[in-house]
Amino acid sequence: MPPVLRPCRTFLFRLFQAALFLLPSLAAASDDAQVVVIVGPPDYPPYSYLDDGIPRGIFHEIFAELSDRIPDYRIEIDVLPWKRALKSVEIGQHIAVFPPYYWPEQRPWITTYSEPILKETVATYCQPPIAARPRTNWPEDYFGLRIGLGLGSLAAGPAFFKAAEEGKLTHVAIPLESIIPHLLANKVDCIVQDTNVLHYQYRKYATPRSLGEKLEVYARLGTQVSENWAYLAFSNDPQHLFPYQEDFIRELNDAIRAMHKEGRIDEIAAAFTAD
């Protein structure tokens, strides 16, 4: 009868010792990643919002994948109301904010923008009597009206704000989560809103039926104002708290370009915006 082969106990013991020795090294390697805390809004669905207190949305999914693609860094996200989010980056509390459009003259403290991440379409949505008249020129065809816009948003463009300063129309600044209710309650004549945000809100307000039908009417009346790329935007690090910023931006941009090339960003966005 052939001998029964038994594992060498000494070999197994040494293998166990080696594993114990390697585990701290592997853990340390993962802990070596530089944590990068960026900030975005909590009330901008489907892009960035809270679901039972948990941050979710298109940008959260995009940044989670970007974090996996740049192992030297681990991206974490704080959420703050939009104006506070912008201010926190301006004064150096956070390294970067998402997802502003490219407005260098209006926000001169933003010195660096990432590669473009996601294109957003901005449109007007108006009360039915207002929309009954063709309005193709923005903002001239909206003079004399009350126009609702999210707090801190520049999406309506420079010509809109100039017209508001001159009293040719009324700019009504509204918290993002209240824009649709303001329109439904006739507190504004029109709103300027990203189309995906409007359609997401339509699904949210689709019940009861009468309210959903009313909003569906508004949703069909949008006139496109602009298309804008959204970015991750950085200040000039006024307090010199982020010595790794330049390297992080370089690696981040490489990963963004790769995700665009592979179609991953479009896939992530589609998962949130498909009907």
C-alpha cells in the first residue's frame, strides 16, 4: 500500500507566518492612497442628491469609478447646499466642487477645471399661457416675466443676469428642491432648469395623477437655453492645504478621458435618466 502523503507541518506553519507578515503590508498599501474630499450639492437629482440620507446620483457613480481608476488617490464626497459648496472651495475648505459650468469671468477664484465630465442641457419651462406664445430668443422674449433659477446657479447665462440687473425681467432665486413647486404654484412664470432635473422631478411628482399631468404639460414646453459641460472645479488653494493637487488633477483627467473613450460616463448617466 503506497504511503499517504501528508502536508509538511513545518511548511504550513511557515506559510502561515508569511501570510501574517504580508497582511499588514497589503493593508498599508491600501492606506497609502491620498484621500481627496470634494464637495457637491445634495439637492440636484439625478446628478447629486440624498436618498434616505445617503448621497447618490450620476456624479457620485462617476467619481466612485474614477476613484477606482486612480489608485494613488481615494475620492470622498461631502454634500453642501450649492452656494456653500462653492464658498467652501473658494476659501480652501475643500479642494474642488462639482458640477459647475465653465464661467471663468463670473467665478474668477476657480483657476482650474477638470476635463469635461458631463454635458447638461438647460431649458426654460413656463406656465402654459406664457408658453403659448413662441419664445425663441433668450432672454429677450422673456422680458417682463418672473424667472426662477436655483440659488447660486449661473445656468441662465450672462445676458440673463444683465437683463435682471437692468430690471427687464425678475430673477427669482429658489432652493433647487423648491423650483418645481414654485412653478406649479404659479409663484414664477418660468424656470430655467436642466432637462434631466426637470424630468426626474416629473417622475417624483407624477402622483397624484392630476399633479403629474399638470407637470407633464410644463415639461413639454421647454425652450433650450444652452448646453454646458459640467466639471470638477478647483481654486488656487489659497491656504496651501493640497500640495498634491496638480498631480491629482493630472491623474483624474487621464481617467476621465479613458471613461469617455470607453463610453462609461454615458452608460452611468443613462442608468439614471432612462424612462
